[in-house]
Amino acid sequence: MTDTTENQEPSRRDFLYITTAVFGATGAASVAWPLIDQLNPSASVSALSSIEADISSIPEGGSLKVAWRGKPIFIRRRTKEEIEIAEKEDSLDLPHPEKDLDRVKNKEWLVVVGVCTHLGCIPIADSGDFGGWFCPCHGSHYDISGRIRKGPAPTNLEVPPYEFVNENIIKIG
Amino acid sequence: MNHDYQYTPKNGFSKWLDKRLPLMRFADENLLSFPTPKNLNYFYTFGFILTMCLVTQIITGIVLAMHYVPNTTLAFDSIEHIMRDVNYGWLIRYTHSNGASMFFLAVFIHMFRGLYYGSYKEPREIIWILGVVIFLLMIITGFMGYVLPWGQMSFWGATVITNLVATIPIIGEPVLTLLLGGYSVDNPTLNRFFSLHYLLPFVIFGVVILHIWALHVTGNNNPTGIEVKDSKDTISFHPYYTVKDLFAYIVFLLMFCYFIFYNPNILGHPDNYIEADPMLTPAHIVPEWYLLPFYAILRAVPDKLMGVLLMFGSIVVLFFLPWLDTMKVKSARYRPLYKIFFILFVISCLLLGYLGAKAPEGIYLFLSRVSTIYYFAFFLVIMPVLSRIEKPLPMPIGISNPALNNTVYDSGGGVASGTPSYAMDSK
Ligand code: HEM
Ligand code: FES
């Protein structure tokens, strides 16, 4: 019995089985995709993806917190000393090595997403052991360049896409 | 399980029904005359208590959903509306929120019971595995429910926990966006969490049915861990265990009522009465008490991905229990070494719960590392090793026969020699 079936050409029935299965699977996948993709950000959520911030009123050493895509953005006007420290520390053995210069467009202004790269809390400004931010949730310390220095966070604070529209306005997103 | 009893329909109607839909037969065989070991103690009442907890959550939950609004601008206010304006809204909400805690309290006791009496061993592996599935579903449901009031802890707890997903290499970020429906926890997240929080208890209900079905195939384990041999070892479920279960449930309800009526907020966090603010993280984010041990494990590890893996691993390892502990003797009663390690295990779990609420620094961090190591060592090292080397105490011949069995269990856990003597059989 097995011999004959093995040697047989595929029958019309096999063809029907396979075609049915393929059509069934394609149909199932095309029904499943809308059900999955509806979970992704809707058009209205994606539409909010760029904002402008007025930075004219921030004094040296001061900072501004603005909301972008539901997350805070830290805009910090750094002092001369802070910039010096940040650049001097480029040469240290950092957990996530990045030069300060590569993290800014204008040395005076640091723009980072204010979300701890560990599990998403908002770090507190002007605290921690490295003169930058400290995340209270699980104890991550960031320096004045937003780089992770100590604690469980794996990477530096993210730099969002941004540009200076003019002296007073930063466009984020 | 030996059923030497047969359901016989008594009157005309039940005879008629029995031929068409044997509902009465089913109820009789599974609820009334179900043969149950006669030596079950109060730890065995928690299965019933859990069923009642689930029913309570479903009923109060459906009522709450009639007044709650799953929208970030209204959710917090609608909770206050339930608390202040809706007739008995405060009672229904406090019952639901404290009910979740009671549910977890009961499930922890239920699980430690299984661990102590070896209820996960052959032939009850499936019962145990379904139990772990229920436990996982309970955690997910509880977590999503806590997000709904849209307080500070709701929001930040959700942020921290969903961010765990982002640690998965490569697919982490897109999956997180898919899960949240945006780039951070927001209205789409709240909406879908509400939808799923409504759905999952019914899924749990389905798995509970399978869990009890599997239980009714093998029959209950019992505190001796010796399998039922004949009808002398069992009594009918009704009235003996219906009454015992009800009594235990009433005592449990008294404690439940203490929380509802005298201390309804003690198990929650006061920050959750502050409306969610996505721009401000509270100083201390703590999950609900029943998730603290897992949170402590997460934070005990300095590496992000490892922390997440260990946290999930601490539950996944439970699935493999039947194959990690191969000792044939089930009950810790007859396993002097296992009993000691079991007690240490309970202590390590309680300690982890305590540490999960503390800042992960200094002595707290050190202790959470020690307890985390012990937690995993208990399953992955101690259980397999004990299965090999432990010498169990002499065991009685059967549930109804206290005479000691002269059967010797070898260190591999198998039966080595000797034939049991029934000479002492009392009945
Ligand atoms: C919604 C949650 C649950 C419900 C409603 C439930 C219900 C029950 C009921 C009614 C019983 C029989 C009575 C008893 O022995 O206490 C039982 C037995 C059992 N349950 Fe659960 N259970 C739940 C969760 C769990 C979990 C999370 C586990 C473990 C991971 C578990 C493990 C077991 C085991 C191993 C048995 C057999 C115990 C024995 O016969 O000794 N259950 N369950
Ligand atoms: S979220 Fe910042 S340290 Fe964990």
C-alpha cells in the first residue's frame, strides 16, 4: 500500500488540499493583520509628532520641560563650566561612550528626551552624583550631557530629532 | 479514582432529563457524591475560596464598568463619581480593589499548599500547569486593572512595566509601540487595557474549568501525599467538604470585610488618588503588594535584560516543577530535608516582597540578591538534588491505615524493596 502511494503522482485531491490550505492561510493572515495593526498608533496620534518650543526665556543654567509625543523633552541651557566638564569627561570610561559634541547641535543647548532609558521614569534635574539628572525609580545617574554614568539604565538619554528654527525657537520632531 | 457509586435518577423528570442532558448526573458526580480524601485540612479549602474570589471580581467588575469611563480625561473623575455619587459605589469599588488583594492572598496560599504537599507531581502535572497559567493571567489582569483609575501609580506603574517589553532585542521597540498604541502610555493604552481587563477574567474562568476538570480526573491529593486506594479513604464531597469549604470561606470573608469596611486603602498607594501626570514621576514607584516579590527580582539584577528575564523566569520555572522534583514521596510531611528548604523558600518569598517596596540600595539590594539566588536555587538545584539524596521518613500504608509501610524508598525516589502489609488494616 505505502509503496504505491509513495510512487504515485500527486493526485487531484492533493492539489485541492494544498490549494485550500494556502487560500485558507492567506485569508486568515489578511484578516489577522487589520486586527493587529489597529493596535499601532492611529493617524491622530502620529499627527502630533512635531512641536515647537520657545527658548528665549531660559536663563543660563536653567531648563525647560516640554511635552512631545506624550514624553517630556528636557531643554537645558548649559553654563560654560558645565560644558567644560561634559567635554572633559568624554575621555572617561563611560558605560555608553558618546562625545558631548555628538550629542548637541549647539554646545550651549542640550536637548534630550526626558525619559530614563531603564524603564521610562522621568529623571529629576540637578541631582544625582554626576551633576545632571537622577532617576528615582531604580537609581540611574546621568551627567550634564545626559549620559548614563551609574545605575541600571543601559544607554544615554535619547537625543530627539530637532532643529533650531531661529534663535528663539526649537522645532522637535 | 474509583467511583463505586452510580447516580440514579429518582423521579420521572430527572430520568427524562438524564437521557437528554445529564446535567443532574454531572452535578451529582462532580459536586455532591464526588469521592474526596477524608483527611483534607483547611489548606484545601482555598480552591473553593479562589472560585468565590473570581466570581466576586467578575460581579463587582461588571457593575463598576457600568459607571467607569475609559478615557484619560474622564477616568479619574469617573472613579471619584463612583466613590461619591453612585449608590453604594464606594462599597462595590472597595470590594473589587480589595478583592484583588484577597484573590492573590488566597492564590499564594493555594500554591504554597501545592508545593508543600507535592500536589504538582504525577499524576497532577496538568492541574499544576493550568494553575500556573491561571496565575499568569491573574497577574496580567491585576496589572491592567490597576491602570484603570488613572492615578499617578496607575500611570507610572504602567510605564515601567510596559517598558520591560522594550528590553527585548530588535523587536522590543516596535512591539512596545504596538502594545501602547502610541509612543507613551496614553488614551489608546487605557482603552485597550480596559477592554482586556474585562475579557481576561472570563478566560481565567475557562482555564479554571479545565483546572477542576483535570482535578476530577486524578482526584485530590491529600496531606499524606499517599494516593487514595479504595472507598474507605474517601468521603463524599457533600456534605462534608461543602460545609468545610463554606466555613473556611466565611472566616475568609470576615477578614475581607475588615479591609473593605475598616481599612479599605491600606493595601493601595495614596499616590493613586493623585490624577496621572505624564510629566512628573512620583518619588517612589511601587507596584501592588502582590507583585512586589517579582519587582524585587527585577531590581536585584544590575543588567536590564537579565533583570527582565529573571523576573519572567521566576514564574516560568514553576511550569517545570513536576520534572525538577522527581522524588516519589509527595508530602513534605515525610521529607524532613525538603521541609526545611521549603520553609526557607517561603521566607525568601516574603523577604522579596518586603524588599520590593524598599529602595534598591545597600543592605536591601544585597538581601534581594541573596533571596533571588535562593528562589532560583530552590527549584533548579535543591529540588533535583534532594530528589536524589533525601531519605524520606517511614510512611503509613494508606490514608486509613496508620501502620507504617515497610516499603523502602531508595534515594532515587523509586520503590526499592518490600511488600506493604495490610495486616493492620483497621476496618
Ligand atoms: C483563579 C485561580 C484558581 C482557582 C479558582 C483554583 C481552583 C481550584 C480548586 C477548586 C481546586 C480543588 C480544591 C483544592 O484542592 O483546594 C484546586 C486544586 C488545585 N490547584 Fe487551583 N485554582 C486556582 C489557581 C491555582 C494556581 C495559581 C495553582 C498553582 C500554580 C493551582 C494549583 C492547584 C493544584 C496543584 C491543585 C490540586 C491540589 C490537590 O488536589 O492537592 N491553582 N484549584
Ligand atoms: S526607570 Fe529610571 S532607573 Fe529604572
